[in-house]
Amino acid sequence: MSIKTDALVIRNETVPLANSAFRIGSNLVSIADDLIAKQTVIDANSAAATANAAAAATNAAAAATNAA
């Protein structure tokens, strides 16, 4: 099941004591793992964009020097 589906099952549970600490904690761990994975991708994309911008600036400066 997806994280959202698991959360909906927990939210809509009607059986007394069915939402144990383990059940809810497992869903919270899944949410945390998903957020960490997404942040890793965001960080990698940001680093690549910064490197590309730095390379473009270096190339522009070299082109200006060569043109002069």
C-alpha cells in the first residue's frame, strides 16, 4: 500500500485498539523515509544546477577575454 493509503486506513479504523504504536509508527517512518529520499534528489539537482551555472559563468568570462 502507499503511504497515503496506510494513513487513510489508520484514520478510518473502527476496531478498538487496532491503531497500535507499531502501526502508526511504521507509517510515520515511511513518511520520514520518503521525505529524506525526496530531499536527497532535490539536493542533487540543486548541486548540479549550481555547477552548471558556475561553468556557464566561467565560459562567459573566457569568451569575453578571448573577444577582447
